[in-house]
Amino acid sequence: MWFYAFTQITMADTTPEPTQRLNVDLPKSQYFALKSYALHNETTVSQLVRDSLRGIVEYDIWFKARVHAAQVDPRPAIDPQKWDVIRAEKLAQRKALADKA
């Protein structure tokens, strides 16, 4: 998927706020797959793109909040050797669970 233009347009008689327009150049096969998915879910391709972009923005906000929380955490950092031991134990537990299944 190649994004090739990003412009801002104002729709005077429909909404008072400016809207963003994103032009996307897709191969026909990908476009028709996306259009088929949209029709199956009773929505539009534009709405699918908006929902996807909203999800990306929400994830980015969540991730940055987690990073900030970790940076301001008052607890002392774990010693690297101790962390290696904890990680090895967790990996061994995960492997044991996978071997049972």
C-alpha cells in the first residue's frame, strides 16, 4: 500500500470542521479485497481506513503512556543478572507448558 498524498479540505455546507483526506494508491486486487471486506461488514472502505487509523492512534497513546509510567516508576531497577535469571525461568515455564500441550 502506497500513500501518495495528504491534503486538508474544508466542507463548508456539511461540517464546520476541516476534514483530512488521504489518497491511497492500491493494486486492483488489494482494492477489491478491501471493498469486498467492507461490503461484507456493511461499511465503507473509508470507514475501515478511519477505524484502522483510529486504532493506530489509540495504540500509540496507550504505548506512550506505558513507557512514561515505566520511566517515572519509583521502584529501583532490576539488576541485569537477576533479570536474566527471571527471564530464563519464565522461558522454561513457557516451554514446559508448550511441551504438555
